[in-house]
Amino acid sequence: MSASKIHPERHQVQRIGWLRAAVLGANDGIVSTASLIVGVAAAASSKSEILLAGAAGLVAGAMSMAAGEYVSVSSQADTEAADLARERAELAGDPEFEHRELAAIYLKRGVDRETAEKVATQLMAKDALAAHARDELSITHITTARPIQAAFTSAITFTTGAALPLAAAWVSRIGQPMMVTVSGASLLFLAMLGAIGARMGDAPVLRATLRVAFWGAAAMAVTAGIGKVIGTAV
């Protein structure tokens, strides 16, 4: 096949690093801030107190998401680095065993023994560590951990998501109207987020939309109930 006949391909798994963090951040921003606003509004606080609580939740949540993503993904990166260092030492200490190990992986995938041996030889001649990282450890440039990217993406998308219910609260009247407006708007935002995330990942749109909206509604309902009980008790 000539080079002109080869068409470029871009698989959706290439987006998994930032798409997961983006969807998580935006979803958490909408749900947590909307739940906080609805819960405080159910306790019959003043509008300024509700907006202050929502703004504080936005800032604290964005910082928490960034720190949490950075720490967790850094742990993954440290584990990957440790595995690569161990594999590098094993390649230096017993390359013949590592060759047999790599050939055995291809053999289990259905390649005949002769071809598996040749493939292992050629790949190890080019970059032995990369071959073992990809086929033995499942570490590739697509799935490798990127702490900074995950932290930045989560912080930005959380802030964006949290700003939406906060804006809805800003234009609403105190009390029941605010609870209804914030809840309705947040469910709409969640449904849109589910649909966008599904489209970007080439996943079923309806299922993703319903899943995100359902759990968001459940979170807001529980928080509103708690706020109502506390407000009544106080």
C-alpha cells in the first residue's frame, strides 16, 4: 500500500489522560457547588450567605481537586518509574531471559513461535525497554501518568462547572425559587456535560447523560434534605 493510501487515525483513547480529569472536575464542580447552595438555601439563609458559601466552595473545591489529582497521578507516575527502573535493571542483568519473556507474551497473543522470537529480537534491538514497557507493563505514551496536566485540567473544569450553579443562584430569589432554579439548571448542565463527554469519547450519549444527571440529582436531593432538617432544628 502506498503512503498516499494510508489515512491518519486518531483513536479516542488518546484523550483518556485529560478527558477523565476534565469530566470529573466539571461534574464535581457542578454537583458539589449546586448541592452546597441547595443545602444552604434549604436552611433559609440570606442570599449573601448562600453566595458566599457557594464561592467558598468553588475556590476550596478547585484547589482540592488540583491537589488531589496531582498527588494521586504523581503516585501513579512514581509507580511507573519504579517499574521501568526495575525492568531496566533486569534487561541489563539477564537480557536472554527478558527476550524469552517478551517472545512468550507474543506467543500467548497468537503469534507462532518463530515469528514471536523474531519480533522480540527486532524490538529489543531497537529499544528493549520501550518494548517491555509497552507489552509487559502496559505503559505507553498514551496512558502514562501526567500529574501537571491532570491537576490543571481538574482545577479549570471544576471552576467552570462550579460557576454555573453559582450564577443560577445569583439570578434567583431566596428560598424555594432558588432551590428549584439551581437544581433545574444544574441538572441541565450535568446532562450537557454527560452528552459532551460521551461525544468526545465516542460513547453512547443517552446512557452517559442519564447516568450523570441521575447521580447529580441524588446528591442534591440528599444535601437539600440535610439542610432542611438542620435548618428546622436550628
